[in-house]
Amino acid sequence: MAEMVDESLDRTVERCASLLMTTNQDDLQAGINLLSCSLHMDNPDVTKHSRLLQEVAAYRGGILLGRLLLSLLKETPNGTESKQVLEGYFTLALSILSASKVVVERCLRSDGTRAEPEIALKICAALIHRIVGNARNLPKSEDLRHLSEIAIADSLECLVNFARGSKRFRDALRDSLDQRSGFEQFKDLLDAEFLSSLFAPVALKIRLHLSSLAVNLAFSADSQSWAIDMGLLKLVAAIYEASPLQELSAPSQRRMAPAFRCNKVLLRLLAEDTTAEKLRAHNAFSEFRPHQRKIHDAEPEPNPWQFFEQRLRGVTFRADTPAILAQDWKLVEESCSGSVPAHVVCAYKGCAASREPVVGKGFSKCGRCHVARYCSKEHQKLHWATHKVHCKEFWAGEGAL
């Protein structure tokens, strides 16, 4: 792992993309390891990791992302074990890469410059099909079953990442869900018998990813209303039901506990009068009262249930109650809406700045490919020597993924 520290970013991107473009399982695993290397050091370097994801997205005009999406969108049913293994590696790679908003935006552009609803709908439908299809048809063979279980968790993580990174994708998710059943198909993943039949780490990942999805939808103003109407509250209640008491209760581990993340969903929705009223209209008090002990045990110090109960019973805020700032909400969302941290960072590897501002004016984009991000024109000029190769290949290929 120290190898990556000494290696230039350009060579790392080249190696990583080359390994992930093969069909050799050892090479694919090596590519996965390289892709997540910065996060497994003693002091994880989130900025370096984020920059690597962005540069891989820009590599040769997005050729690797095209390969991964092709695997997702053209998946054939009942493939051989070796084919399922390859698809598993491709899905895992996409789940890591899509933690970056830059990657998500690139995946949703047919020509690299404009997002198209059809692409978002296709990706969303493919992910839901893979999640639900694998869950309903788990193979009897132990090896194939394990592959299917992992495919469920990794595909669900992709869905979470895309929903966090794009309003266009959240709209596609809304349009992909059946108006009558809504989130019911995801609730099936929380069935006690189903979860108990899974490898324990996979079962935890499924609960964690579903709670992350709930966070994404509850913290995004464009999805709050329709998500509540389509059964978000029942999904959150089902996550509480499936979660053991005092799971990952140590303060340093709490954000990785599904119940803790569900608490943040309720906190966000009850912080505003409009959404709080909507929760009361959906009889949320009766929905969550049976889970008040799990709600409390997920973060006992602030006693969240007391606040939730008051708001669900119609208690309003005092006029002098300070409002939570948009930046603070965004930081809470980021900490509770995914597994692998990734920020939008300046593409120039010599940049000393950290991340793009959480709120307000973001970094500028390359005017040609719209993938590379820059904190200043100076850094854009300095990065052009490296970026021009991939940017020109992007245009040579007409930006198609």
C-alpha cells in the first residue's frame, strides 16, 4: 500500500484503469485494491482518494466507466459462475467509483455535457432489477449464492451513491418505483428470515445501505415529499425493526449503525414544519413509537425520542430557537449517507486546497469534458498538460459511454 504513496497520480490512474479493463480475476482484484488503497492506510487520505476517483472517471474520455456501465446495462440472466464473478468485480468497482459525485455526473451524461433522463432511468432500473432479482432468486449452490448476496449489497451501494450524487437520478428512482407499492420491494430485503439466511456482513451492509438511501432522500429537498408519500417512513421503521439493540453503540462507530442513520432521517424531516406536518399526516407517531428504545439506544446522550415525540404530537419550535445551517445539514448528510467518503476536489495534484465548499459556489469544470474540477484558472492551466490527453480522447470518442 505504501507503493501508491510514492507513485505519481498519473501512473496510478493508468495502472488502476488498465487492471480494471481486463477479465483476469487477479488483475481485477489488484485494480480494486489500488482504487481503494488511500483509504486503507493508517491515516486515510480522503483528498487523494477523491482525486483518484475523479481522474479515473476522466481517463481516456471515460472508457472505464463505459465498460462498467455496459456490464450493468447488458447483464444476461443465469450467467455462468465465471461471468457472475466478473460482473461482481465490475459492480464492486462501480460502487467505489460512484462515491464521487463527479463520477455519478459523468455516468449520467451521454455526451459528457448534459444529463439525460433516459440514462438515469436505465441505470436505476438495472440496479433495482439486480437487487430485487438476486434477492428473490438466490441460487441453491453455496458459491453462486454468496456471489448473488454480494451483488445485492454492491448494487444497493451503487444505487445509494447515484441517489446521493444526482437529482436527475433521484427523479429516476421516483419514476422507477411503483406508485402503489413504493419502497415495499426494498422492505422485502429487511425480512427477518431473509436477513438471517445471508452471510452476516452482507446482511449488515444491506441494512446500512438502505438507511443511507433513506438519508439521501430525506436530506434532499427535491425528494422529501414524494419519498414520504411512497413509503419512506415504513422503510425506516422496517430498518429499526431489523436492527438489534445497541448495535455499534460506541460513539466512534455510531455513524455506521443503521438505526443511528435512521435517527438522522427523522431529525431532518421533523426539523421543518412542512415535512413534520407530512409525517403527522402519515401517522408517523404510531409507526415509530414501538421503536423508541432502539431510537434512544442508537444515540442515548441527546435523547432523540423525546424531541421526535414532541414534534410528532404537533409541538412547534419556540420563535427564538436557532435554525440549523444548510452547511451543517450537509455535513450530517455526508457522514451518514454512504460507506466510502469522497469529495469533489481540484484535479491538479499539487493543489493544497482540500475540498469543494459544502454549500455555495463550487469548483469550475473543464469546459470541454465537464469532468475535471478546478479551484482556480491557474491550477487548470497547470493540469492541462496531463488532462489534455484524456480530454481530447473524450472528444474523439464523442463523449459516449
